[in-house]
Amino acid sequence: MTVKILYLYPDFMNLYGDNGNVRILKRRLEDQGFDVEILSATITDENISFEDVDFVYMGSGYESNRNLVLEHMKKFREGFVQAVDEGVPMLFTGNSYDILGKGITTPDFTFTEGLGIFDFTFKEQLKKRYTGDVVLEEPESKERFVGFVNRAGESEVQEDLLCSAVKVIGDVPLTKDGVRKNNLIGLSLIGPLLLKNPWIADMFVKIICERKGTKVKQISYPHSEKSHDKTLKALLEAEV
């Protein structure tokens, strides 16, 4: 049985080794016995189809690249929204998840409409970038995310943001982060976050298996689990 991963804009939105998330998920799905096909889409494509795909991923990139990607994605919004509503699992990391909100205000005060999946808005500024390690907590499961944030602004309207920032090390003005609708998740964390947050990878694997009608094999990834636990402990104990 084949699982199809749609990797959106890998040539534009892969600033921090975000493609590691695709490799990690591919390996885990292969461990489940699937054949994995990775499809890619970019701004030169005249059509992006979200039909017949099992997982969608977009990483982070320069703000200028993100803005180009947003304008291109608007052409395919209907199919994207339908896939979200149908529960296709998706992960947007770093500043790619900015495009999921109502819009982005650029440093020259230009407002660009987003895809409108969520109500949050994002405001950029040019004075400095906000960087730092963060610990986020998901309210229902109490699971904690660990990772690094590198942002050129902050969310203005935050009603849709789910996770509380338990710990912030650095100058990131972050109190809440992360969005979810059905099986779509967006997080500000950059890089291969599935490596240090293995329970997110486990969750996506479980969802994909269920949608494929197969039973999940219980497979342990001790190195990834130890990496998460060690990083979480270090961040929580660190002095700010």
C-alpha cells in the first residue's frame, strides 16, 4: 500500500532543514510497511491537487518567499480547504503557518489576505528578529513541544492559538502558539521538529494508518524520545 506525501514548495520553504520532517515521517511510514511516494509542488506549477494525498507538509522560508507562496496557494484555496475539511493530515512549520490565518501585515503596513483557515493575523516588523528556544503545552493532552523559533513579528489576533508557552528562552514575545483544525497543525517551531517531538510523528502515523484502514504497529524510537526528554528537561531548568 502506498502513502503519498505532498511536500509544498521545498525549493522555497526549507530554510532550516525543514525537509527533515518529511524524511522522518517517510521512515516511520516505511516502518509501518507502507511504500512512500513524495510529491512536490512549487510556484511554477499551474495546478496543485490535494486529492489522493495522505499527508501535506510545508516548512519555513524567507518572508519574501512565504509571500510568494501565499499568492500562489490562493489559486488552489478551494481544494486545500476541502482537504482540510476532509481531515487530510497536514503540518505547517515556522512562518509557513502564517499563511493559514486571515492575513499578514507587512512592515510597510500593507495587509495581505491569508488563506483564512483560522482567524489569527500576523504582523511583521523590520527592527529585529525574535529568536529563542520555547516549550509549548497543548491544553487537552498536556503534551509539550520543544523547539526553536525565529520570527520577524508576532500574532495580533490570537483567539485561534491553542498552545501556551510554558518557557521562553530568548526575546520571543510568545505567550500562545499553534493552531489545529481537524488534522491540520501549524506551529512556529522551525527545523526537523518531528525529531525532538516524536509524539507528533506518532500522531500523524496513527492518523494515516487509520485513514488507510490498517492497524498501527507499536514501534519505539528511543533516541528520538530521549532527545525530547533531555531537551525538555534542559529548557525547563534553564535560567532566563
